[in-house]
Amino acid sequence: WRKKCFDTLEKATADRFESQQPPSDDKIWLAVYLERVKRIIVDDLNTVKSLCIPCFPPVYNIFNFYVDMYHRCLQNLLEDVSSQHREANEIVQLLSWLSTYPSFMNGPGIEVDVTDTERFKPLLSDSVIQALEKDYTELTRTTVSEYLERMMEAEERDWHRNVKPDADVDEHYHTAVAVLLFQMIDQNLSVAESVGSKVKEQIVDVMF
């Protein structure tokens, strides 16, 4: 009956995670979803540690059971999320959140080292993470290419208009293309940096 009880708890946890998913038509739905899951994990594990341990025989090792259970459920959730085609912003949300997992699991109250590879399997394998990083890089390459093409088309149309270009205070003609270009580069590098230095290096290669 103990195994049946624990299996029921694990299924209930997986269902609870799934029930937190917001509508996917919101651009930040995945970030919202993962933050809701994070809040469930943090709140529940703190509750288990403070209230449930005294109620269970030591042999149940109830806190560690809950930690392992939540880790498995989260692993299944992220494997499902990562297995589907994702837009660039969703990949960023997923990888950025993934990088925060060890810190909040090792935070006050929980204090569990999920980087212990002897006990915990990675939430996502290296091959899956590398595939996501590659997808993000290629999606960014496509977006940047399309943006530059639209920018040059607009600049060409302006060039053939029977209107003088914009001028600065010294009456030197100038174009906003350079400013827009550097803004686009800066924005993409800032986003890539939130994922990790490796991804940022890949985006630098895309830009230059």
C-alpha cells in the first residue's frame, strides 16, 4: 500500500503541474508556466520539511521522497516541452529557467544539491540542450536576416523618394540604419547572454 500511495502522489503531482499551464497564445506563457511550477515546488517542499517529516516514520524518508518525486515530474514536463517545436523566445524562457533550478532548490528551507549527478539525472540531457541552443541560433539567424532585408528595402525606398534625407545640427545628412542595426545587435546579445555565454558566442557569430 505504501508504493500505491507514493504512486498516487506522483501522479497527482504531475497532474498538478499540468494544470498550471496558461494559454499558449501568450508570448511569455512558458515563463509564466515554469514560474508557477517553481512556486509549487518551493512551497510544497518547505511544507513537507516543516510539517510532514514529524508525521511519517523515519524509514519513509518522506522529504527525500518528495524531492525525488518533484524532480522526476519536472524532468518529464521539460522533456515534453522541449520535444515540441519551439519559437526562439520560448527556447530562451526554457533555458533561462533551467539555469535557475539548482539555485532555488539549494535555497533556504529546501537546501538540496540537484547538481549531485549520483542522485539526480539532469532535467534535460546535454544533447537536448545542445539541440535547443542550435535551434535558437538558427531561428535568430533567420530573424536577423529577414530584419536586415526589410531594413535595406526601406532604406532603398527612402533613397528614391524625392525628399531630402534627415540632417543633423551641422546639416550633415544621415540615416537611422546604423542606429537601428546596433540596437538590434545589442538586443539579441542581451537575450543570448541570459541563456549563457556559449549561446552568446554563437549569436556573436551570427551577427558578425
